[in-house]
Amino acid sequence: MTRASTGLLHPDRLLPSEPVVRGIARELYNGVRDLPIISPHGHTDPAWFATDTPFANPTDLLITPDHYVFRMLFSQGVRLEQLGIEPTGQPLDRATSPEAVWQLFGDHYHLFRGTPTRMWLDHVFGELFGLETPLTSDTAALYFDVINQRLATPGFRPRALFDAFNIELLATTEAPLDSLEHHATIQASDWDGRVVTTFRPDPVVDPEFEGFADNVVALGELTGEDTATWSGYLAALRQRRAFFREHGATATDHGHPTARTADLSEQDSSNLFAAVRSGSFTQEQAELFRAQMLTEMAAMSIDDGMVMQLHPGSFRNHNQPLFERFGRDRGADIPVATEYVSALQPLLNRFGGEPDFTLILFTLDETTYSRELAPLAGHYPCLRLGPAWWFHDSPEGMRRFREQTTETAGFYNTVGFNDDTRAFLSIPARHDVARRIDCGFLARLVAEHRLREDEAMEIAHALTVDLAKSAYRL
Amino acid sequence: MTRASTGLLHPDRLLPSEPVVRGIARELYNGVRDLPIISPHGHTDPAWFATDTPFANPTDLLITPDHYVFRMLFSQGVRLEQLGIEPTGQPLDRATSPEAVWQLFGDHYHLFRGTPTRMWLDHVFGELFGLETPLTSDTAALYFDVINQRLATPGFRPRALFDAFNIELLATTEAPLDSLEHHATIQASDWDGRVVTTFRPDPVVDPEFEGFADNVVALGELTGEDTATWSGYLAALRQRRAFFREHGATATDHGHPTARTADLSEQDSSNLFAAVRSGSFTQEQAELFRAQMLTEMAAMSIDDGMVMQLHPGSFRNHNQPLFERFGRDRGADIPVATEYVSALQPLLNRFGGEPDFTLILFTLDETTYSRELAPLAGHYPCLRLGPAWWFHDSPEGMRRFREQTTETAGFYNTVGFNDDTRAFLSIPARHDVARRIDCGFLARLVAEHRLREDEAMEIAHALTVDLAKSAYRL
Amino acid sequence: MTRASTGLLHPDRLLPSEPVVRGIARELYNGVRDLPIISPHGHTDPAWFATDTPFANPTDLLITPDHYVFRMLFSQGVRLEQLGIEPTGQPLDRATSPEAVWQLFGDHYHLFRGTPTRMWLDHVFGELFGLETPLTSDTAALYFDVINQRLATPGFRPRALFDAFNIELLATTEAPLDSLEHHATIQASDWDGRVVTTFRPDPVVDPEFEGFADNVVALGELTGEDTATWSGYLAALRQRRAFFREHGATATDHGHPTARTADLSEQDSSNLFAAVRSGSFTQEQAELFRAQMLTEMAAMSIDDGMVMQLHPGSFRNHNQPLFERFGRDRGADIPVATEYVSALQPLLNRFGGEPDFTLILFTLDETTYSRELAPLAGHYPCLRLGPAWWFHDSPEGMRRFREQTTETAGFYNTVGFNDDTRAFLSIPARHDVARRIDCGFLARLVAEHRLREDEAMEIAHALTVDLAKSAYRL
């Protein structure tokens, strides 16, 4: 894939503007720009790579599924129906055409100025589709046509793009009840792209997840274990973990409201499980059960070697009328203050000394970078810091992450970049942003004589490839 | 008003120092420097513009009423009495002369180094009074004389300054019991300066406000409504809002301790009103009543089109002995941590989808910029972010605001600058600081190729004029 | 001490990279570089200066006692036993040789890239020991030998280093039960180095401190007061404070979990003291007792003139298995969110107006800089802000401190730099980092025309020497 500058993308974009620093940053960036992409944490659809079906059209690919895009449009008065998003169980009377939605998007593209979404999209438009004039009301129709035509060509099918993107490994995320059939198809195919799954047990370990009780029953049916008992439930989870391991999983992922962990006795755990399974439980019991399940998952990780990831602190589906009309993941998840120090102590006191245990922590609460996360990761051998996440997966967010964690945790207690995305086409853009920002940060340290240039180059490489591979055991 | 550099003010002040970025910033700034001032949120005294009386002397104008000034002097051991501030109900035995207070101020002027107060005052001294040598102990007497003489000239009377400052609109803030006579006088005058009021109901909606119960009685007398009943009380508020609308108000302003909102039933609201009106209520009842009143105010805003502003998070009158001696607003208000996500949900779930509703949020807790406020404003159509406020209305504070909100909320979910000041002379200085800092931020984005220069110019204009006009419906 | 650049240290290190700003910063730094070191808050061992015994070897001097060093090694899987740190009461079977520990340290030195520890150590290696090649696995043995040889020479004995470091005053920290014999020895010696003690009463005022009840008994024995009574206990504390004053103390230091203060009646205090002395008390009672003791200490400070220092917000000994095996101070203290506004109100309402009272506040929670600490210090005459502390005693941490406190509190409500260290050799490095970062911050203000250069020079001097002397009454 050529990387020549286009009208949309300047080759020095995101590098610090001061000439000396920029010069150093450019050199560091040139050293990592073409390294393969390691994507150990994301949410793309494995069906794409199993079936290799062409993508439908620009709107269905780039707008409808991307909550970064439609949350901004929604915030300025565009209704989701106008974007072709259908209320649950109520297909829109007159389907909005993809072309019309794209035009509406072009009309509002100025809203994204200063946001990472704008940078990712311009990268896709410029690098992938060769577009050179900015997207506006006037150029929207042209954009739609150009992208639409390209999507129909062989070079733009999922596997071809995966290869062109130079992706060495891509992890997707599935729930324990998933059959992993697409991963099996990929494994059995003659395509050598490496797509692995990740074990995300929220639907069967969070009593407040929609359908939890039914999910636990289904888990029993799937595994042949008696999930009406605590021991059977744990055995079923162990079995599914093994199944995920067979489909390439090296990690689990836990999306809890808080970072709370617990270390209850067998009896207390069993009683608590009975309560939450019955459907009659308090919020505190739900919270305590999730807390205990993190510790149980840690115990299983120590047995089977899977790396744990914890993503707390999102208030999901904050807009209740919207949730009732459109369901989850509609851009209405809002971060809340998150506490880690007391919350993680039960788990850490039990497993913090295990030599082969790894727990990767993420946050949406940047105040914890310097106050809690870097001090914790700078002490506990099992802890590593995930990169700036979600709302903070952005130039300023990444810069703050490095500025606020490095002095206490160093670089080597971090795990490289995660793209964390559903938007497959944006993956190279996102990794490119991370490489540029990290190189800019390193260049400043070099220019301020806090680091030698050879060290900075080594670190840039580590942040791009090595740390992800070692942390995720790839 | 000439803007030539003086000994106190460098023409490039506050622009980033790196030459390339400064060059871009200067160009952006030149494009907005002379645009009119829109001041939709402030606390100047409408009597000034109604009577157009000359200001008394430098001390009464610039020191005695400005809590930014005397809080710093007080923090270094200057007593308020030394500044001529009189204890409540106890006139000072021997009045401190304005000249002596000014000299004391000059003796301590170095304390303000690095603060925005210093920049605002130097702007006033240099641009308005043509002073060129720094204020020190030695020059204090000269300063007093020069300023004093100018204040006696016609060009320094309130209306002349208003016109010279190129103010297109100035909003003041009044309580519901205010007669708005000064606004009526201004409206009836042949002066065409546009001064409007803002509806600030704290004294009649906050049960913990001094004199709340009496205020509610007075509200009934003023409106002829039976404010002993919940429905009469709401009707009285509606009537006063209409009265404020007639005097130009397009916005309401709410200064609550927290951002908590509630959505109680009619019956529960009525019972709660009875409790708080009786004077016998708990802190929790007071908090819940304020919470419900925000939702009631939102309902009225949807009816009458007034924009709502919410300023939570100040611990008022922290220094109790000082409060007892001197009363409120003596520089002893201290910010506290503030939560928005759960707090606003009741109101947002009820009115978040109303197409014509606008709620502008402010904060004194910068941790909420990236964690709560930008994600909320980047989703809810009714929400907009007010600018960096009060202690954060400063170069570094404004820079943090942009760095921490733009990537998630964009520029177009913000509302431009508010000066929020009682210090009339500082208004041009404050707007000038905001324009410089915003242009500096935009220039960095341009220099880092994250934004094109034509886009930056468009945004600079929007931040200076357009967004304030549209958000405040001017 | 020569300060020529070596292979490890660039003369412009830590100064901003933009040439104009760097030029200004360099000039400011040159003006303060050689000023004497005032170290009013630290934790070195007074025995060093009393006995003037040579330091044993590089490992015992630079690694084993420094929790900054071993926490990072531990976080990457190095066990404390490998560093020669012995479990409590269990001497290691086969002592690890200092050479072997040093080699292990050299093997892992890359972990410190980007951390202040790396800068401090390189400063020591380069400036003090004349080493010019970086520390790596390959050079570790050479390093050990060079340092070891130098330590045996007269110029590297504690008093000679103290003099060579140009330390004007060094404060250590002792508990009330300490005999202060080393300070007496130093005072009686013919060496004119000024080493003073600091009164740190945690072991006798914190009911949750190990051995509290016994400590209170010992306090009685030491003073002849009846510490079984509240009044006797207070009298004993007063007596020890006087004793510390005689050994040079001008300050007290309080390391509480929170900033909570209380203002109980005599009777309630007495009852609470009886409860905590009995050993049978709740966590809330312990917290309330600490809170009351801060107010009691403030009362005594007003009597005897000692400056109070409060360091809240560290969750001590977070890793319980490690604490049980190795005891306290093993790098497992983790910061937590800290609240000051409500917490300090009882003390401030009682003593906030006392003209001769000084309370210096520190924090591990950077969110409080702009939200709570700067507004408090910018109002209360008794309050001053301590420098960026512990995990934040770092280039980025110091920069954030200035950026987030100056605009509200100014420079003159801060107290200069504290090194806060046990690592004697790192003292010049730490003060040098602070001088460079402060000069860099000032240089940016000058380059942005927010401060004149003569003012910046005056402030640089104040931050280096004057403010520490006045705040600590030296």
C-alpha cells in the first residue's frame, strides 16, 4: 500500500511542530511505520474473513455501524432514523437510501473537525480510496460513487484488505455461547490470515446483562455441565475457555461497570450464585457476583494461561428512551469515575504474586493514570496498562496517557496499542495515529535529553510490536 | 480603540512561542481580533448603563468589588479591612482612603505574576489607560492619578466604554424578585447598547439560600400567585420568566452545589415544596428540591424557549468566620468534585430528546471534561459545553478545556466564550485572552496537519461569535 | 563540583526544546544553578552525618534502600530476595552478593527509561562518579568497581558530600520517641553542616500505626507525663515538640491516610482518646482521632511556631502478602483520591485566621491541584502548597503542578522544592531537576509574553531559595 501524501493527508501529520522535535519524531516514525499491525483487542466481525463477501456500500460499511460517527451527528440533531438505523423490531417504513445517508453525513462532516474520527476517516478516504478533495456537501456524491465502485473490486474484499493492511494478527471478541464457526472456517481455509477469538464472558457472568439467567441455562446445555450449581457453572466456563483456546484465544476481556473484585469463600460464592441465578437479587449482589467472578476468572487464567483484560467504568445505555427504541451500543455509553486501588486489592492479594498471571487494565477515567494505574502497574508483577481507550484513543488522549503513566510505570509495563474497533477499514489509520503520537512523545524526550535516540528507537519498536506480542502471549 | 503594543502588552502575548505555530496563530487571531464582543453570561451592574454615572475612583472600580484581586491579597496576609472592605453592619471606624488601598495593591502586585488577573489588569492599564511602566510600589501613586483623571472624562463613562469595547450584546444576571428597572431604563433610552437580563432563580428555588421562605412569599406578592401552593409557586415562576423575557432574557442560570436532577411525581413535588417552605427540612430534602427544580425549569424552558445554564460544584463561603464578618462573595468559594453522569440522568431521560431544548453545562472540576462532559455533550442533542469557568478562565485553563473536550465533543458542541465577570473594564481583556488561546490551539492543530487553515479560520470565527449567538439564541 | 557535560548528561537536559524558550530557560537556569540547596523536608539518616562513616558499597547505598528502584524491578518479575532484601526475621540462607545485585540492576536498567529514577541515577553516575558510558549489562561490573572505589575515598564520606553538594540546610524526619542523639552529636561536633530534625508524630497520634498503644505508654515514660489521660498525652506531645525545637526542628510532618480534620470538644476528645488507647476502637474512631490530632497539632504550632506539613492520600502497604513477608516501605504504597475542601474545614474555621500559622499541603491526587488546593491556598493566609510529591516529583509531574496551580494560587503561595528522599546521593540531582523544570515553565511564560524576564529571574530565585526559607522559617 503506497503511503504518498494526498490532498487529505500530510506526511508529517500528528508529529510535533517544533522542527527539531519533528525531525527526531519523523526518523523514529520511519523506523516503525511499515511494521506489521498486531491487533490483539478488537471487535471486527469474523464472518467477514470467513466468507470474504464484498462490503455492501459506503454507508453500511462506514456510518451505520460506527457509534463514534452517529453519536456526533445525533448530538447535533440528526435522528438515528435519518441515518437508516432502525428501531428495534420496527423496520423503517421507507428505507433511507445509502446515498441519502451518505449525503447527510457529508453535510455534517465539519462537526468532526478536531476529532480522531475525522483523522481516521480522512486516512481511509485518502490512503485507501485515493480521494484527494475534502468531504463536503458538494463532494459527498462523488465520495459515495468512488468508494462504492472500489468496494466491488477484488482488492477491497475483507481478506485482501487484511493482507494489504499488513495485519499479522487480529483478535475478535466473542461471548461464551458463540459457536466460533467463523473462526473454524478461517482456520480450515487456505487463507493464512491470522484471526483469533477472545473470550468475553460478560453475558454469562454479569447478572444484570440482558438474559443472564437464560444464558447460564444455555451455557449448561452447550457444555453438558449442570450450571444450576456453582461447581457446574465454573466447570462450564472452564470448558468454554478451553474451546476458545482451541480457536486461538490467548486472552479474556471483561467489561464491568466497576473494577471491584472479591475473594469470597466457596460457600458464600455458591449462595451468591444461587441468588443471582434465581433472578431475585439486589444491585449490590450483582456487583459482588461480578467482583467474585473476576477473581474466579483470574484463577482460571493461572490454570490455562489466558491473559485477562479489565475495562471498567462505562455507564452503559445512559439514554434510556434511546435504549428502549434502538437497543444497546447507540453511542450513549458515558464514562464515570472509577476506583482501582481498593477495588482490585482482593484479587491482587490472592494472585498478585503468581509469576505467570497477567491482568491488563484499561480506564475511561484519566485521573487514574498517574494516581492509581501507573503506581499499581509499577509495583505488581501481574499488572500491565492497556493503551488509552475508547474516548481517549485519540492524539491528545494518547499523549496524556504517556505523559501521565511513563514516569511511574515506565514503558515496559504497558502493552502497545489496541485499536478496539468494529470499523475494519480504520485499523491502519488507528495504528498509524498511535505510532505517530508515541514517536512524537519519544522525540520530545530525546530533544529534552531525557532519552538517547537509540533508546527511543528501541522503545518505538517495542510499543509497536514487541510489547503487544509478549503481553498477549502471541 | 488602538491596539498598538505598549510597554505592558506584547502584540504576540499568549500565542504559542514556536515560530511556525505562532505565525499561524497570529493570522487566525488577526481574523477575529476586531470582531464584536458577545457577552451572553456576566455579572456587571445594569445600573451603570441605566444611569451612565462616571465610575468613582480606581480602587472602587478595580479592587474592592473584584474577589479575584482581594482573595490573592488576603492569602498573603492582607486583611480585608485594609482594602476598605467593611464588615457587615460595621462601617470601618476610619475609612481607608482609596489612594492608600491602591498603594497597598501596588505593593503586592508581584503576587499576581503568572495569574490571569495580572494579564487582565495589565490589559486594562495598557490598552485603556495608556500606562506603559509596570505597576509597582513606586508607580502606584502615578497609576492612581492617571486612572482617576481618565475616569472623570466622558470617554470613560459606562456607555462610552461599552461602545468603545465594541460590545454587541451584554447579559447581566438578576434574581426573580428584581424589578429590572435598570433594564427598562436602558430599553427606554436613546442609547442603542444592547444589555439584556438573565433569569437566575437561586434565591427562590434553593431552600438553603439565605431568606428562601421569605423570598417565596415575596414572589407571591410580586406576581399575585399563591406561592403557598406548588402550582401557584410554579405559576409565579412562569410569570417572572415571561417578565424577564420582556427585558431581553434568552437564558436562565442555575448555581447549584451539585448537578443533581430529579423527576418526581406531582404529589411528591408538592409535598417536598411544603416541607422546604416550612423551613423545617433536611439537607437531603433541600438537595432533592433543587434537583426537582432543575427539571421544572427545563420544562419551562421547553415552553418559553429560554436556554438553561447549570454551574454546579462550588462550596460557597468556605471560610465561616469571614462569612460571618463580611458576608458572601469574599473570595472564599472553593470548588469540589462534581458528578454529572448519574446526576443529570433524570432530567435527560425526560427532556433529552426535546428538539428545542438547550442545557449549557459548566464545571469547576476539570476531571469531568474528558470523562463526563465531552461524552455527554457529544451524544445528547440538548447539551452544550460552557467555556472554561471561573478559576479555569485562564490561559492554561482554556487550553486544557480545548485539549480535553474537542476530541470527543468537537468544537460545535461548545458555546464560545463567557466572561462571567463583575469587572466591566476587564471584559475586552478576557475576550481577547480567549481569542488568543483558541487561535493558539487551532494553530497547533493546523501545524500538526490535523486541520486545514481555512477550517481553523472558520472555527475561530464560530468560537468568537457564531456559537455564542446560536447557543444563546441571540 | 564541576558540572561539565558528560556522556550521560547533556547541559540542556530537561529544558524545553523550542530554541527561543530554551534560550530563556538556560539563562534563568544559569542564574539559579549554583545556589545552595535548601532541603527542608527529607528522610536521610542523621547517623550518616553524626558518624561520618564511609558508605558500604554501591548496592547498599543506591539499590537496597530505594523503593523507587526496587518497585520497578519487582513490577517486572524480579523478586526482592534477588535484590538482597531479607524477609522480616528470616535472613536469606545464602546472602546475595552486592556485585550480583548490581549486575541484576544493570541488566534491567532499560526499565527506567522515561522515569525520574533514571535521570537521578545518571546524574549521580555522571556528575558524582564521572562515569560516561551508559549503564547496561555489559558495563555493570565496571560501574560497581568505579563507584565502590570512590566510596572508599575521603571525598565521598557523608560530610564531605554534604559540603560538596552545597547544602545549606538538610532536614531529616524523626518520630517523637526518637532520642535525637545523632542530631545532638552533629550539633556538638566541629562540623558546621546544618542538619535539623522534623517532628513526625504518626506513631503516637495514629491509632492504626503498628504499636500505637505501646508508643503512647513509651511517650509517657520518656516525658514523665501521664499519657493515660488526654491532658497528660497532650502535655507529653508538647514536651517532645520543645525537645525537637531544641534540635533544630522548625516543622512537623503528618502522613495521614486522608486530610480529614475535626474540632471536637475537650470531653469528646478525651473520650475518644480513651477508646483508641484501649485498643478497642472502630476504623471511624481511628480516623476521627487522627482528624482531631491534626487540629491539636495546629493549636500547638500556633503556640510554638512550628510549621505544619500534611501529606495525605497514600494507601500504605497495599500488597499484604509482601507486607507480611518484608514489612513496610517496600514500594507497595498506592495513592488514592483525596478530598481537602470539606476535610480541612474544621481546622481552617478554627485557625485559618491566625496570623502566624502555616500549614503546607501535599497531595498524590493531581486532580486536586486546580480544583481544591490552588483555590484553598489562594484564599487562606495560613495555607501554602508543597511541591509535586513522591510519584509526581518528576519532570512531567512538576510541570503539571505549575500549570495547574499557578493561575489560581500564584507562585508565592508555594514553598519551593522538597527532595523528600532517603537517597542522599540523589539530592543534587533532584534539586537540579526542579530548577530546570521551573525555569522551563517560567521561560514559556516569558516567551508567551505573560511575564517579563526580570520577573522570571526573581521568581526562579524565590522558588529555589527564598520561598523555602520563609515557609519553613529557616
